[in-house]
Amino acid sequence: MAELGLNEHHQNEVINYMRFARSKRALRLKTVDSCFQDLQESRLVEETFTADEVSEVLNGLQAVVHSEVESELIHTAHTNVLLLRQLFAQAEKWYLKLQTDISELENRELLEQVVEFEKAEFTSSNKKPIVDAIKPKLAPVNEGGTTELLNKEILRLQEENEKLKSRLKTLEMQATDVLDEKAQLERALQDLQLVQGNAKDFIEAQDLSDLEDRVATLRSEFQKTLNDQTKNQKLLEETLATAKHDHLRIQEQLSVAEKELEKKFQQTAAYRNMKEILTKKNDQIKDLRRRLAKYEPES
């Protein structure tokens, strides 16, 4: 037996539709036959006809047959639309979207399969007609256990969707909190670095101020010595010796201060900067030495 590739239930539905289409086709063919029969009985009563009479008869028959065939084709198209409407309405209740391929309606191979299927179903002498005690209609899907299960599944999916939305919202809030905390930490780090920089600048400023004070004192002493040129050489030498001792003492103090600062900052980020400052201070001491050498008497 020819098959259409459908399950038994759907194949029986196809057979019922083909039975309906065959009955309508047979009825229309009878109508066409009756058109010819009426023409035969009403117009073909004479033995001879002129060409004009034959043409008139054929034109009238053509109009009647054309009207009957057109009416049948329109009716067939409309019944097919109603059939598709039933199928689509049933699919929509199951949240399905069906698609049709109009080009397959002209597939000659498939049309041949339908022809063979119709022959096998309706021309077999021993074919038993499909008899249903009660002809079923398309079952509404808003009733029965299947619909209840579908509704439960939809509700479950909706609840799961809400849970996922809530979880996503929580994750977004957590991510926002983390970003805010990160920004606060970055600001705190910047503030700490600023405080450290200010402290370093303060220490450097204090050391430089002390050094400038000492240098100013030395300059005052040397200026006083130069102005007092009337004193004897011995007093000048003693003053110079005292200045040298003071210079050595200051240098020793600077060396101690340098060691203390090096010890204090050797484990901090400011160590290198302080080392550079001390190097500059040593250069300033050297400059002072050169200036003192100008005022020492030649031997």
C-alpha cells in the first residue's frame, strides 16, 4: 500500500479529506454532465444546424461549464483555507508556529505519490471504509490532562525565568558594590600616597631649612672675620681653625643625619629620593669648602 510518510492517525485524516474531495468532485462532474444533457434535450432536437446556431450552442455551453468549473475551484480553495485554519488554530494553542512550502504543491514526484495513495485507498475492491462511531473533531487543547501538563510546564518555566532574573539582578548589585569598593580603595591609596609625599616633602624642607640656617650662621661669622682685618694673624688663624672645627662638626652631624635618614627610609619608597637630597647637600658642602678656601691665607 502506498504511504505518505505520516502516522496512522494523520493518514486517516488525509483519507477522510480525500473522501470529502472525491465526493465534491463527483458532484461537480455530475453537474457538468447535466449541462450537456440539458443542452442535448433542449437544443439538439433538429437534424441540421447552421454554423451560427452551432456557435451559439457551444458558446452557451462554454459559459455554463466555465461557471461550474470556476465555482468548484473557488469552493475547493476556500475549503482548503478552512482546513489550514483548523490546523493553525490547533498549533497556536500549543504555542507552535507551522510553516508551509508552496513550491511543494507543484512537486510532480509528490503528486504522483498522492495519486498512487488515492488509487490504493479508493480503488481496492477489498478496501474497508474507515468507520468511526462518532466522527471526531479537532480536540481543543484547553481541556484534558495534556493541556494541564503543558500549563504546568509553562508556569515552571516562568518561575525559573523569574528566579534567573532575580539572580541576575543580585549579581549586578554585587558587581556594582565591588566596583564601588574598588573605587574607594583606589581613592584611599591615592590619599595615602599623597600623605606620604607631603610627609617626605616636609622632612626634606626641614632638613634644608636647618642646613640653610647653619650656612647663614657661617656666612655671618666669615663676614665678621673679613670685616675685622685689623686683628692680628693669630686671631684670624684661630678663627679659621674654629671655623674648620665647626665645619668638621657640621659635616659629622650631616653624616650622622644622613645615616639616620638612610636607616629610616631604606625600607620605604622615599629612600632613593632622600639619597638624592643628601647627595645635593654634600655638593652644597663642597661648594662651601671652595668658598672657604678663598678666604684662607696663603702659606
